[in-house]
Amino acid sequence: MTAATSEQSAPAMPSPGNWVRHAATVPETHAYPAVDELLASFRQLAAAHPGLVTESRIGTSTLGEPLYCFTVGEGPASLTTDGDGGYVVVGGVHPNEPVGAVTALHLATALCESPELRGHFGGAWHIVPCIDPDGARLNEGWFATPTDKRNYGRHFYRPAGNEQVEWTFPFAYKKAWFDRVLPETLALMRLLDATRPRFLTTLHNCEAGGVYYYMNRPAPELYGVLAEIPASLGMPLATGEPEAAHAPVYSPAVYGCIDMKDAYDYLEGLGVDAAAKIAGSSSAAYAERYGTFYFVTEVPHWSHPDADDNTPIERRHADVVRGRARALGEAGAFLGGILDAANPHLTIRSPFLRAVREFVPSLTELATMESARADELPDRPATVSERFDCEAGVHSLRVRFGGMLLRALNAEVVAGTATPEVRRCHRELLETYETWERAAGPVTGDPIAISTLAGIQYGALLAAADHARALDITGDPG
């Protein structure tokens, strides 16, 4: 980040290979950078290292904003060559997940300042600071105060599924067909086609709990260091309920990628119209044609000791999941009632409204799927971490979707287009939402230093990139 947000110099750079120690090198900061600030920081770095950093435009956002990639490497760097087998790092694929902005800038800075680090990897690093600036700007209201949970919920934005960069790559499977590729997604496709990278990471973060990982193929030699990196900074692994029930488990808190073909089969098995629920595929699936090793580190804003507590509790696992299903169903029914009542009177097709029109109905659908999953679970006690994930997940979705619905209704109020019914819905939602805010606070846990979150992500991506460096990857389309 710029000098205004970075409060101290990074610790001395450890030697390449000691990836655990690299996690402690991110400088302290108390805010996430806004889009303009982030790009300015990258340009300052490029100006300070003109022989190492090259700025390239790779596309245009939906609202017309240029999209940039900064390539760090020795000698002339170009995105028009026939693939360099290097490393691609993409921030902001989900605009409500800003940890990656800090990680990406620290990575670029470290590469510029350490010839030893550059030499170890022996290839160019193509770093996209923010691939969805349109969405990121709608979250900037909480970036300056990330520990304020109330501010977070009321300024939260996550696009509807067919507007998310990460999930709008081309997809065709059974009855599903998707080719409505976003401009931002097209920019990433071009970048991957140009570089044919041996390593790709998209920078994500979650909300509460512990650290977990995704990769597109097993890598047993990585599992130990991936557990050690968060432990070195006092962070637990997330060992409770998985984010996606159909993702393979390679090791505690290490999962195979969320694959849309697997998701389709899983939903189909539950009796759901999978083709209607799945949009596109992911960057991981697109990069498979080049043999790319894909890797993700998920770090939480807030942590709780229950996240990795595998102590059995008195309640059965299936009953804990059913409790989650009931709570999701109740939230979906309430928010759905508000949305249905307000809908005929809404005149502003804001991004918030587009998002809640998709997400609110998904709560009741998710409740149905969770109930069906509970019926198939083995009869055993739940663990503390499983109970935590079920409860924290409900709080997260209520705060997220309720907050976006508040923003959609408030857009009408501020614009002077709100009818009495819209104002009534706004008041009713606000009253319930305030109770949800109070309930979520203690459950989601304590805020974590941004330097810790970015440090874990940074150390883990270096370890994974080092693994990819040693793989036999041709870079040829498959």
C-alpha cells in the first residue's frame, strides 16, 4: 500500500524455501486500500523499479474501467509472447474479499526488492491487483474500518452469481451451457492464454473461523507447510463443515477445487435443477488446458477458537446441520417476504437489488439441500468446529444478504423514489437486521490483523508456487 497506510517497514526477507518465515514479513496496516490507492501503489513500485515492473492493460470492466496487470521479472516482459510458463496472481475476483490486495502488493514489492526471490522462481510474475474494480468500489465503505462488523455488513456487496468474475468462465455439462462471459472474465482468459502459467492463484478470503485451502490436484508434500504457516502466526485451520460438500478432502483444511461438474452432479443427486443453478466455470477449470497448478488460500476476517476444535459435543452431527437448515429457512422466508412486498415498487435496478433477487431465494433452497444432506449423514456426534461453522455460516449469510437488501431499499429512499410500502419494508428490515447484527458479533469472533491474514496468504502462495516450479508443466493446451 501507499506510505499513508503502511506503518512500518517489512521485516528482513527470509531465504527462499523458508516459506513459513515469509508469512511474518507483511508490514502492519489497519485498512484495506481503495481501488485508486491500490493502483497508485503499484505504479509507485513500477516507477521505483522501471527495469523490473511492466504495466499492461488486459481489458475493460463492465462499467468501462481499464483492467491492469503488473508483470515483475528480469528483462523485457510482454503478455503477447507465446506463453512464458510463469506465475499468475489475481486479486479482487470477489470484490468483498480485499485481503488479496495487500498480499498482491507485498508480493510485488518483495519480488522487486529480492533478487534471490526472483531468481529462485526463475520466471515472470503477472499480478492483477483488482480484476473487479466496479464491485470493489461498492465495498470501499468498510475497507477503512475492517474491524467494525456493523460497518462491514451495511457496506457489503457481492455480485449475483452471473456477475462474479470467478464463476463466469465458459461451461458446458449435461443440460448446463454458459457462455455469457463478463468483460473481466474475458480479460483473465486472455491473460491465461498469453502466459500459459505453471502456477495460478486467485486471492480470496472468508469471514469467520480458520484458514483453509483449495488446489486442483493433490500435493501431499505441501500439506505440512500449509498447516505450519497459519500456526506460526497463531491462526487455526478450519476443520469443521466444508464450504462445498462435494469438494474432495485431501488433508485437514485442504480441499480439491470446487468443480462445477461435481457441483452439477451433487445438486442433481439432491433433486435440484442443477442447470438452473449453475452459471459458469472457474479460472481453475479454464487453466487446466495448460497444466497449470491452481491454488487458493482462504483466510478469515475474524477468528474463533472453535474453528479447529474437534472435540465431540452432545448433539448429533445431523441435528446440528438440521438446525442450520431451519435457521436458513427462517432467514430466507423473512427476507423473501420483505423483497416480495417491496418488489412491485422498486424503480432502481441497482447491483444490490440484482444480487438479492438471486441470493435471497437461495437461502430457502440451501435450507432444503442441507436438510437432505442431514438425512444422509452418519449417526455420530458433531464436533465443536462443525457446530461453529453451522452457526457462523447462518450469521454470515443473514448479515450479507440482509445488508444488501437494506442498501437496495435505501437507494430508493435516498433517491426520493421510495413509496410508503418501500419505506415500511425498510423500517421492518432494519429492525430485524439490528437484532441479527447483535447476535452475529460474539459468534463470528475477534478481528485479525491484516498483516497476519495477508502474511498467511503470501507465505502459502509462495510455497504452492515453489511446488508448481518443480512440476513438469509443458504449457501446451490439452
